[in-house]
Amino acid sequence: MLTIQTPLYETRDIRLGPIDHNRDPEVESKWTHDSQFMCLMELKPVRPLGPEMVEKGYLALEKTIQEHENLFYFTIRTRADNRLLGKAVLEWIDWSNDNGFLRLGIGSGADRGQGLGTQALGLLLRFAFVQLNLFRVTVVIPEHNRAAIALVHKFGFLEEVRRRNAVLCDDRPRDLLAFGLLRSEWTGQNDSNPQILTMEPLREDWKENYGYSLSDG
């Protein structure tokens, strides 16, 4: 059960934080050269970006956050040395219906398969349901992203929609799956399993596919 002492933005290994404009563009630029990660992380057309273009994207993102107030963007960082691991996003928030969409990814293959995505998703859900008081959240995942599907199932998400051949990845049409989680379902799961943020990593054979996209579609 959550208490007033429960940390909202950090777990055993990671924390959610702001963009570091001095160091993050160089790191994220390398992620954009990983075609497999980008295919899973972004459902829109992508291309390799230099640090300067990544920084321009950060500035545009911060402007959007200020103007629309329906987007929350966090970097995922190590607690030990504040190293950038990935990104965690709540977006397309419909305040009149208390709904939102999640998007999350671990950038480097060396950091995948260690349970860091599990911890990050746990923090993002806590932020969505406790801080923002959302009623439900949705994630959209390509059908071939087994690691992401296993991760959301671990947190109790249910498949709600399947859009056939809705996204191209590696020149192949793929189904796009939408999963939903209600606040009442998350609360019940959290009460019955308070250790969910420290669960074991996913199977080793899924490690290469752990650069998942939990996106808005």
C-alpha cells in the first residue's frame, strides 16, 4: 500500500528526472542510430539525428509541454551516477475524462533486460494514478514487441484493441495492439503485490527486444 513516505520518483536503481541539456543530446543521438530500437520506440518515420537536432527536439518538446499542459516527459536515470537510460512519457492526456497514454523506452541494449523498464513503468503508473489522479491509461505496442507486451501484462494491462497491419517495421506490416489499465485495477494489484517495482527482469532471450515502445499510436 502507498504511504506518504513512498518515494514518487525513484526506486532501488533508477529515478525519473528532467532533461540534461548539456549531456543528454549526445546520448540520445546514439539511440537514433539503432534502427531496431527506433522501430519499436517510435511509430512515426524516424532517421538518425546528431546531438544538435536532438537538442532542438528537446526545446520544441518543452515548448509543447508549456503550451498544452497535457504532456509530462521524464528522463530515466540511474540513481548511482545520474546516467541517462531512457525516457518515460505521459501524453495525450484528456483531463475531462481522466485518460492518458504512456510511452517508455530504454535506449541502450546494454541496459535492457535488467528490470529497469519494470521499475520505470511502475514509477510512471504511480505518477499517473496518484499525482495526476487519472482514471485509466493506455499503451500501444506493435505485435512483434514481445518484451513490451510481457511487461504490460505484468502490471495488469488488458488488450483492448488490435489494429491489423497498422504499422510497418523492417518493411513488414504489423498489427498494433492497444492495452488499457484502470486506476482501480492498479490499486488492487499494488495492494496485493507491494514488491512489483522490484520484480525480476524479463527472460534473457527477450533482452534484444527490450527497446520497447509504449506509445500513443
